[in-house]
Amino acid sequence: MITIPANLQAVNMRIASACAAARRAPTTVTLLAVSKTWPASAVRAAAAAGQRAFGESYVQEALAKQAELAELALEWHFIGPLQSNKTRPVAEHFAWVHSVERLKIAERLSEQRPAHLPPLNVCVQVNVSGESSKSGCAPAAAPALCRAIAALPRLRLRGLMAIPEPGADDMEKSVLARRRFASLRALLADMNAAGLALDTLSMGMSHDLEDAIIEGATIVRIGTAIFGERKHS
Ligand SMILES: *Cc1c(COP(=O)(O)O)cnc(C)c1O
């Protein structure tokens, strides 16, 4: 746990260097600390070091942590696969959902978002890796899905999210990741040209945040580099 503040500082420095290399202001990239599988005490340690946004993939686990940390002003992002029977707690307890891939899920989130909360920020997850990945909507389906979601009253469509498939070796990994990230950025640009006002590219994890930032990431989702290797999932 004592390493979390140092790890966070190192990640923030990686982000700053990548922004400098890409000639981007560091304030254009938000660090989402992915705390899935880690206890509330780990989140508390990161929060004490100044981290505010946390990403979770499992609903029950996230709700338990949120209850334990209720006195902290944290921003919770849901980034995992979302089944329709789990949309209500997500609509009630999160500020963002990055992993919307079907209209049905978005409609439920909109219906279930409590009136006293601001609209739920959502990203559409896009499968930029073709057949090697199962999650995310097909790129060709993304514009219509985004238009439909943008019309839902209790959601605020912010942009796109992707998890590129792992590459074979380091060199290929980086080339492949850049290509996937670039295709997500191009898709977002197409949609903005078609009249949507999207400001978010959620892409980049511990091993490829530099590639993602060069290609325009506005949120990087970092777990391992902050909290350490996960024992499972
Ligand atoms: C677990 C997870 C991350 C964090 O990955 P690391 O490699 O640990 O940084 C990012 N995004 C999603 C969607 C995840 O499920």
C-alpha cells in the first residue's frame, strides 16, 4: 500500500511526458485509477495522494467499496461488461459508464438514472480489433448507436471507449495499439463532423498509455501501474 502514492506519481509523470511528446496540455488527459479487485483501503491510499476518479468493473464489489468510502468526494466510473439486470445500481451509483455497447442497456440506464443526479456520462465501447475481440459494438454500427443514445434524456453521451487486443511482441504491440487507437479517434472525428458533440476518447491502459495519448486519449484507464498486478480478473 505504501507504494501507491509513488506509483501514482510515476503514472502522472508518464502522462505528463506523453502529453509533452504529443504537444498536448497535460490537463487534456484525465487519469482514471482502475481499482477493481483492490480493497477500499487501496482506493483510500490513492485518494489521499490526490486521485479522484476511480474505475470499477464488478457492480457488487464497487457498491461495497463506495459504501465504505462514502465520506470521500470520489468520482466513480463503471468500465466492465454490463448486463441488463445490473443497470439500476450502476445508474444510481456511478458518474460515468464507459462500456455501453447496446441501445437496450443505454435506455435502461436513462430510465433508471435518478432525477436528483446529473445526467449519467456514457461512452460507447467500440470493438476496434475485429474478430479477436468480443466486446464492443462494431465500428460500422457505432454512429447509429451514438445518435440514438444522444437522444436519451438522462444520459450525456461523451464519446468512445476501446480496449485493443494484445499484440504478439513489444514492437508489434505498439504498432497495433497505435492503429487501433487511431481508428477510434477517426470514428469520433467522423461522428463530430456528422453533428454529435463528443469530447471523450477513453483509451490506454498501464502498458500502452503513451500510444493512446499520442493518438488523442482524453481518459486513460490505469490499474496495474498504480495498484500492482491483480491476482485474478
Ligand atoms: C482492468 C481494466 C483496465 C486497467 O488495466 P491495467 O492493464 O491494469 O492498467 C482498463 N480498462 C478496463 C476496461 C479494464 O477492465
